[in-house]
Amino acid sequence: MFDKKQFAHVFDVKDFNRLEISLTGTDLVIRQAENAGIIYYGEQKDDDRFEMKQEGHTLRITEKSSLNVLKKTLAFKFSVGKSRLEVTIPQTNFLKLSAEVTKGDVAIDNVKTSTISLIVGSGALTMADSTIDNLDVKAQSGNLVMKKTLLGNAKIENRTGDILLDEFQSGDSMTAAFAEGRLKMRDVTFNDAKITLGQGDVRVRGFKATGDFNLSTNIGDLSLRQIQAPTITIAAIRGNDLKNPASVEGLPQHERGHAGASFLTSAGHLDVNKEIEITKE
């Protein structure tokens, strides 16, 4: 909810199918509708905060970083809270979104498009009810949430922050590397995927693998429930009451390059529920 002192600046734009955004201290919201539009919620006298250029069907939005704008931004944030840029992209023929946000939260809601490339310095990233053929995300610090989202090819890097994948599906290939943070997955489906976590607990509730899936954490507990895959390997190198190495007995061993799932914790507790199903290839 925005403070009553905030003002909505509405910008007129022509048709575009590519969008490039560069923000330094503003939250970003991306939606999709029949008609494109841009609204900035900020101070009433803050309408010169952005520079917008359109070349052909490519729209570029840049947040100015001059000293005057910076002074107004600081005063504004202390008085009425964070500013926000809402961009509605067209439903038809939209091809690519590229956005870089130095400091601020990013939300993508109900978007279906070919390509999205995001760089987030400090701030949370939320993606919901979206279908994206190609996704590339690089984030420094902040939580990452993907809910009811279908991805084709995806590459995700996040240094610090918790990760939640909820009703999530990766159809083609996914590579994800998280330096530090807790990873939770609920009702997810993966084809080919490799997820690595430097430090943090992993909690999985409802998982299905149709291709070659590998997940590992160097330092952290591993908790699994309702796992379904053609083959499964679950192991812990070190952990309380675990042999070296400790693996779940009676499960077909997963081999790299074959359909199945592999879960590994190098140092952490291992908690596996009996609700595990081995599907026939």
C-alpha cells in the first residue's frame, strides 16, 4: 500500500516488442495486458526521474543518476517510502525483456514471453503465474520466489537469499547456483536440471523428475518428501547418525546422463520419507 502523498505518473508509449530497463533505486513490476502502459508511483515533482527512448519496436527506460535526482530520491524515501515503476507489456508479439535493478525489488506477474534477462543487485525477485521460454537471472542478495511458473531453458545465479519454488515446472534445461540460503521446493517438476547450493538447508515436498536431475548442498540438511523419478540416489557424506557415505538402500542408483534424480549433502542431516516412487522408464 502506498502513502497518500505518492503520485502516479502515467507515460504514453507506442507499440513495442522489446523492453530494456535500467533502475538504480526503484522497485520494478512487470505485468502483461492487451494494452501496454507505464506508471511511476513517486513524488509529484519527480516526473523527470526517468529517460525514455524508443527506437523502432525497442523501448529503453533509464533511471537518471544525477545528483539532483539522488537528493530528491533520498528525501522522498525518508518521507513517503519506496517508489515503484509498473510496466505493462503487450500480450501479443512481445519478444524480450532485459532489466537491471541496482537496488529494489522486482516482481513479474502473469507474463508469457520468449526471453527475460534480469540482473538484480539488492532486492527480492518474485515471479508468479508466468511462462518464459528462456530465463537468465543474476542476483547479488535477496530472496527468490517462483510460484506457478513454467520455464523452458533457465540459468539462475543468486549469491545470498532464500529460494522458494512452488508449483514450479522446468520443461527443458535448468542450471541454478546459489551461494547461501535455504532452498524450499513444493510440487515441482523438472526435466534436465542441475542445482547447487553452497550453504543452506534443502527441503523438498512433492517432486517429479522426467530427465536428468542433480541437486547438491555443501553444508546443510536435506529433507525429502514425495519424490518421484525413474531412478533416485540420496546420499550424505557427513552427518549425525549417518555412515560415510550414507545412502538410502533399495533405490535404483542414478547415473549422470540418464533420467532420474540425485540428491546430495556433503555435511548435514539426512531426512527421507518413505513416500518415494520409482517410475518405470
